[in-house]
Amino acid sequence: MKIIVTQQGVALIIALLVVSFATLLAVAMTTRLQLDIARTANIIQGDQAYLYTLAGESWAKRILFRDGKNTTIDSLNEVWATSLLPLPLPGGVIQVQLEDLQSRFNLNNLVNNDQPNWLAITVFQRLLTVLDLPPELAAVVVDWIDSNNEPQLPNGAEENTYLAKTPAYRTANRPLRSPSEVRLLAGFDTDSYQKLLPYVTTLPTPTLININTASLPILRAVVTDLSEVNAQAIIATRQNQPFNSLPDFLVHEALAGLKVETNNLAVSSQYFLFTASVQIGRGKAQLSSILHRLPHTVQVIYRAQNTEL
């Protein structure tokens, strides 16, 4: 049996092949175009979300500046400390929060002029005890910050400790830049780091603890032998009437007979943590900023995306 292919048949076959190829090409181009459009939309929405976080940061700076002009104390009763529900945006939502960083213990206070700060060390040791962590860890943080390589305190840890690890590394010999550095220190593990994280900060200058915003563990750390019940009584009092001065704090009945070192205490703050989370369509952005309030301005001294400070 012979198959005879005419010129018209060949032409038809070629035409069908061309149409099939063109169809496949068109489908591929359309799919690629749709992916490019979706990718571009995600990038645009992500950029929009980040710009909204910066707008929230600007709002926070104005709130803090205005508050500093109107009052000499900082408490959890003020506008900046108000918890806000997620706010609607065109095509999305934003969640913002301000926190007083001087409600926390500044780890960099442990070393002053390259020497151990014994008052701060004592406070930090009490905080560790309150959190059911070994108070000896305070010495480890001191040795990480100071510039020498000789343990200045019992139970300290200098370079020899870290050079023996795998991989080996050296001590920073400088102030901590972020609380996350604590995870590098000898004696700290994930559990101890997570316990400590909500109560510490790493600010660039020596700071005082604000008794109007300090949490219960911090209050128990700054006052020798302060019980949990008495700390709760102090918190209940300041919810109704914040302390206007340290003398007002010292006469509180919960402190009767207790020793209080006022050299590291205050009723106002300069450093605040701003956090924002924005979602626009499928685009998301998170921003954390440390704000420093000065007499005539509020400065951003540190800013990070998609991470906590």
C-alpha cells in the first residue's frame, strides 16, 4: 500500500505544526507575563508596606516629642503607651506599638569606663535570680563587654573560653549592640535567652530604670528583698497615679524597711522601641526602631527590618 503525500497535505501538516508551536509559545508567554505581573505587584505592595512602617515611625516620633514637651514623667497611662488595635489602610492593615526601653535593664550598664559597675551588677544578679537563672551569668556578660582578656569576676569567661569552642570566636570587648548577642555568651542557651529577652536592652549610653514602666521582675531586681506581692502593690498604685518623683516612690508602703538604691532609678525615659507590622495585599513589612528623645528632637538611632530588637 502506497501513501501518496501531495503538496497540499505537506502544507497542511506544516500549518498545523506552526499553529501548535505558536499556541505553545503564546501560552508560555502568557504564563510568564502573569508571573511577572504577580511578582511586580508583590514588590510594589512590599515597598508600599515598608513606606507605611516609616510613616508609623514618623507618627511615633511626633507623639513622643509632644509628650516630652507636655510632661516631665513617663508612665503607662500616657498616649504613647496606649495599645492600638490593627488600623485599616487602603488595601491592607497596620499594627504599631511603642515600648519604653528604660522599663528594661540595660546590659551595657554592667561596665562603666571599662570597669565593672557593681550597682548594676547587683541589680542584674537579682534579675537573674528572679527569673530562675544563675546569677553567675552576670560575670560572663561583664567579661564579654570589658576590653581586657582577664576575667575580672569569679565565674567570668574571656577569650580562652570561646576560642575552645567549635567554631572558635573571640569576645566582643565592647558594649553589646543587640540583646541577641547574649546567645553567644558562655552559660546561655535558648531557654535562658528567651527568659531574659523581655527584660533587657542594649542601649548605647548609661540609662536609668523608669519605675513608672518597669515590669514586676525589674522592680524586684532594683529593690532588695522586694516580694512579688509588694511589687504588684506598687504596680497597682502607679496604674491609678504614676510616681511624679523618686521621693513619692520611696514613701510607698510596700517599700517600708527595704533598701532602695535610687542612683539607677528615674520617673522619665529617653529611649523607646517602636515596632510596626504592615500588610498590603500580599506584601508584608516589619520594622523595629530605637528612638532617642532629646530636648528638641527625636532621633532614630537604630532601625531593623523583619527582626526584633
